[in-house]
Amino acid sequence: MTFNRPIQILIADDHPPMREGLTALLDKQADFQVIGMAGNGKDAIAQFRQHQPDVLLLDLRMPEMEGVEVVSTLCAEFANVRILILTTYDGDEDIYRALRAGAAGYVLKDVPCEELFDAIRRISVGQKYLASQVMLKLTERMVGSELTEREQDVLQLMVQGKGNREIADTLHIVEGTVKFHVRNILEKLGASDRTQAVTAALRRGLARL
């Protein structure tokens, strides 16, 4: 697909300076046209429906509705939606979830301008784009062991500082089962104790504070 007009871009980011800076940067390119800006996830969806841009430039962490949910919602509604995640979050789980939801690309906010321009142009014609450091993170995730849904529940409560008894009470399971899950979590994350596991989980985007 080629365009006989500028590539129309919608920017969704909750920081006004970032939105305005990106708009000024992209509008300097003869083949780009920013047609809208959104400050939260719900507004991003509403503006996408209104403008139907060629590319949605989307931050991962957004108020009201998070980036992954925005991706899932739009991909279910539009057949050819093209979304480029532009974020500071480089955890392998963040990347995996965004791509699984249907994002066409994932780059970090410290990416060189020319690489960002190239990513937008590639995605606008239906290609995929992953920055090199993003690809490395994704590869690391693929070779690791994936946590089960219950292990993810336990891990999130560990991140919140809860002990085994509190986790057992919250999840309505016996304490021995919690200890079993904790051992599996430590092994899968390559951690020697709970503190290392929590640190790894936050770094990778497996859980949040």
C-alpha cells in the first residue's frame, strides 16, 4: 500500500509535552501529518474511530484504559488497524502482551528520530517493526519458562509485600500451596529469594506496584 498523501498519525500519550513535542517533530516530515492527539486510552479509541488514522502512536501506560487494552479493542473493531507502541517500558512481558494484542511495532522513547520515522513508514504499509533492544528482550522471554495464571496471582501479591499466610488468605488456598508456587516462581525467574523475584518481576513487567 502506498499513499498519495501524507501518512496520517494519531498520537496517544498522557504527557502533554510529549504529545506536543512528537507533533512538532513529525509534522516537519513532508510525508507525515498528525491529525489528532489523545491524553488517555478511552480518548485514543474515540479519536481513532473518528479519524481512522494510518498509524496510531500509542504509549503503553495510559490513564482510564491502558495501552494493551486499547490495542485489543481497536484490533477487534478494525481489520487493518496499525499501532506502533512508543513507550519507556522495555519489560519483556510488556512487549509480549502488546504484540499479542495486535500491535504492529514496539519502540522505546529514546529511539533515534530517524528510526522512529522508519518504524512509522514501515507500519503504515503493513509491515512489522521491533527495535533491536526490544527484539532482544522478547527473545529472552521466549526462552524462559512462562508463569502459570496462579503463579502470576501469587507473584503480584508478593510484589505488594504480602507474606505466605496473607497470600493464602487472599487467594483462598492453603499456605503449603503458596510455598509451592513461590518455589516455582523463584526457579522460573532465576531468583534466589523473594526480593530478587520481586525485582525481576517489576523489571520485566510481570507485575506492578
